[in-house]
Amino acid sequence: MAVTIKLPTQLRGVAGGAAEAQADGSTVGEVLEGLYAQHGELRDRIAGDDGELRRFVNVYLKGEDIRFLDGLATPVADGDEVTILPAVAGG
Amino acid sequence: MPAEALKCKECSTTYPLEARYVCERCFGPLEVAYRAPASTADELKRRIQAGPSTLWRYADFLPLDRVPRSSLPTGMTPLVRADRLAERLGIGELWIKNETANPTHSFKDRVVSIALARAIELGFDTVACASTGNLAGAVAAHSAYAGLPAYVFVPGDLEPEKILSAGAYGARIVGVRGNYDDVNRLCTEVSGERENWAFVNVNVRPYYAEGSKTLAFETAEQLGWELPDRVVAPIASGSLFTKVARGFQEFIDAGLLSGDVPAMHGAQAEGCSPVAQAYAAGTDVCRPVKPDTIAKSLAIGNPADGPYAVDLARRTGGSIDAVSDDELRAGIRLLAETTGIFTETAGGVTTATLAKLAARGELGADDRVVAYITGDGLKTLDAVRGSFEVADIEPRFEAFEAIESGVAV
């Protein structure tokens, strides 16, 4: 299932300048794996050694923080939009 | 103490002093790093004391190439000795840092002063922010003074006083259907797409955050160059809380103060307490929450500096508490009737937490305590609506006499 992944400006340099990417998968985690397969350097930026998201990376599925859903195991549907953003804004 | 670089708080990667806020390697937050001061403590103190009665007197500790020639005068707010409140709570010595005395009636004038000055140095032509309310007014006012257009993004259900007062300065107000975290997410995206915009708490956030250090600088100076033992301050993103401690530390490191950073006690509202929950759970992982509290200026469910706030409270022997909306209403009342300072809901949270700590015996008769009252009650009037009765009489002496016996004196 094709999902659109929106990349923040800070990650575009290691994604060939792209603002978004398409990847397949049935969960957010699988979609991110698909993203890493296209742009290998992104894995280290987004995920820690344990495969979990780094603590200042926020991932949203259709605008909702995936921590309110089922985290990386959250199911995705064809045409969904996943957004990756830095967590350190605001306040 | 000139600024040297932006440095990642997680992995220590350094970057030039530009408009960036995120480490590209690990997404950690960037913070301004300084060289050790070239001046002695006496020289620094002399320069501070000869400076203006604003936060610019601390220019040696701020990340600017030069102090702005003119700006809305911010800072040097009163540090009010609160003997009646101290007596009520059984605290030895209590001081209230009254931030309602700033130009737009909250501590946000400090952070905006620094962010805007740096934004102008970096060549930005538009100012913007994601606001829980107080920031909206500060960005709107300081941008108006500087003659720059401002875009203020707020949750659509914000208190009308905060929306109206921000709009009065001519800023473009954008009400977003969602909570503050939705606003923040949107602004993070917009910030990436609008290169000539300085979002004070997004792309120039490292400079913005430095403004809160001046709360500590002033406190120490107003206490006669001494440290408090304990500090009580509200936590929304955790930025103010952590920067107040950093301010004390910088003055200690520069030789201006002797002693240790005070015990840092954080205050949150129960309806939005991800940092207090992490503290109570013994972790620094702040699980995001959906805010549900009348303390809207503290309603950040996804606090950027949450982990650092938890670490700081633990490291300094402080704490992080949460209080209910009823407790915060009582806190507003308690502060008003013992100090003459009318605070908004966030200050109610701080005062209620102060009372809770005192009741628990954490603030003792030997302690010198400073509480930071960060905003003005006139901006959250609904919090006190209905909390007292207004007598309604005919303009006749007998009518007054009739109700007088029933009025508490």
C-alpha cells in the first residue's frame, strides 16, 4: 500500500532534496523501513540503535501523533500521509 | 561572554549562529554555547549595574551581536517580598517575581525581545509564532514596535482576552482548529517553507529560549547578588524552567554568585501534566497528552524540553507537581488576597503548587523561596468569574446600610 511520507527540511539533504517520498507497508514502522530502503542515511537520523524513534523525532499519521495511536505498529491505509517533524519546537 | 555556536544538547554537534533549532544528526534541540567571559566578575557586575533598567543590562550573557538601539522596555520586573503569603504557608522567606509588569503582561516579552533582535540581525523580514496566548501578544507588540509584519498562530479556542489583545497590535491572527500541539505542528511545517520568516519559538528558538535566563539574572541581582534556596516555576514546554536554572548557573560560573543552583520545583496543571507524570514515574520519557485544563498558557501536551525539566528537578533536589483546576483557581485567589498581584491561570498553578509544597513540608522556615508569576489575571478573567458576589443596590444610603452587615470586611 503506497503511503506518502512528508520530510522536514532538516532531512531533505539526505533524501536527495526531496520534500516527500512514497513507500509501501501495512504499518507506520514498515513504511519507515521502506523509506530507509530508498534513502539509507535517514535510518540513523530518525531511529536509534534499538529501532525505536529518536526522542526528539515526532511522527504523525494524518496529523495525529502516532504515540496516541499504536506507535510504529499503527496500521496504515493506501493513500495515507505520514509526516516526520522535529519535536523541539514551541513553548 | 560572547556566543560561540549553536550546540546540540543531545550529541554536542555544533553549528554556526544561524536560524536553526534542530540538530541534523540526531534531531536534538540546539542551544547557544558561549565562550568563557573575558571579564572579571567585578567588571561584569559593573557593566550590569551601569546598564539600562531592562533585560539588556545582561547583554554580556545574551546571544546578540549588539543590543538593539531601541525596543519595548522589558524586564527588571519587581521582585516582591510576600510576607503575608509566606506567613500563611509557613515559609521562611518568599519572593514573587511579578512578570505581569512586562509590556504585554507576561514573561514572554523577554523571550520575544531576544528572538526578535536576533531575527533582525539575521535579516528576517517577518515574525511569527505558535502561541498558547501570552506569546501572541508579545510577538504582536514587539513586531509592531520594530515595524515588522507578524503572523500569530493560536488554538482557535483560546481565551478571547489573549486573541483580542494580540490583534489590537495589528498582527495577523491565525486561529487553528485544534490544540496547541496541532498549532505547533503546523508552524513547524510552515517554518520549513517560509524562508524569510522568523518563527520565534521554532527556527530561532535557541535565541528565544535564552531570554528566560534573565529571570534568574534579575532575581539574583534583586536579592543583592544572592541565590534563592528554592524556585517554583510553571512548566509548559519546560523552556523557562530549564533556562532559569541555566541563568543561575551562568552567574555562578562567572563568579557573580556563590553557591549552587536552587532546588527547582516545577508546576503543571493536572489536565496537562506530561512532565509531572514522567517525574512521578521515575522516567524522563514524557508521553504526550491531550490537554484539558483552564490553564491554557500551560497546555502543551508534547513539551519540547520535558526530559530536561525532569532531569533538572531531580538533579537539584526539586520536584514537579500537578494541581487541579479548582486548586489553581484557589491559587489565583490566594496570591491576589495576600500580595495584591492578580495572576492568570498559569500563576494560579504556580501558587497552588507553592501551597502544596509548603503543606508537604518541602518549603521550610529556613528556606528563601522565589516563585515566578509569569502572566496577568486580566487575560484569563473567566477563571475568577463567579468567585465572588457583587452587591446590587439602589443609590440610597439605606440600601447600602441594608447590605453592609452582610458584606465581609
